[in-house]
Amino acid sequence: MTQPLTTDSMAILTGMYAAEAEYLAAGGPGEAPFDTLAPFFAPDVVLHQAEALPYGGTWRGHAGMERFFLEMSRTWEEFDMVEQEFLATGETAVIHTRVRARARATGRELTFPILQTISFKDGRIAEVHPFYWDTAAIATACAAPTEA
């Protein structure tokens, strides 16, 4: 596993988002190897997702990130980052993203903001905290219809 050649947070994020696009274009979770993304994440990376989300919880390490991407693909038929604004970069970056997504279980489409703080260690992403505007709306849109 190679390490990115920079400690510049903007360069790491730009590289990671490009690698993520490549990973998803190659089939994504369960189809493409995570090796495309792995160099951008510390081996002990921690991703915190709101518990109310279908993919909520704390995801640890590369194996956790792979499982997270698999859960995301099970939840969302489409998940497009239509706008991104890098509000701060440095040891911790702050990113505002507007997402347009379609839930796999219901077909409902949503547009919502996510604000993320991303911390870096040794030239890699070490910790990610995404903050969603309305987790209840997302959970409702993604909930499979129940049998009456």
C-alpha cells in the first residue's frame, strides 16, 4: 500500500475524491478493489456516521471503510456530490457538500447538505465526521416499505 506523496490536505482530498470516482466507475463496493482508495486513508482511519442513518455507526480501518462503502451502495441507488466547497484546509479540513441522491429501497430522491470535518495524520485521512442537516428525512426516504 502506497502513501500519498504530499501532506497538503487539499491535494489529499482532491486525490481521494478522484480515486473514489475511479473506484465507483470500476463497479464500486463488491466489484472494484478498495486499493484505489486505501492510500488516502490511514490504516486506523475512523469514520463517524450519525446513528440514525441506515449506514450509521463508527467505521474503523480500511476494512471498516470497505464495509461502509458497501452499506452506502446498498442504501443509495445514486449518490452524487453536485457541489463541494472547501471551507478550510489544514490539519483539519471542513467541506460543505450538496448531495443529490436516490434511495434504493423507495426510489425517493433527496437533495441535502453535508458538512464534514476531516482530520489528517502523516499525509492520510485519519478521521471523518459528517454532519447531515436532517437525518430523519434521510432515514425515512431510505426505509423499505413495511407490509401491512
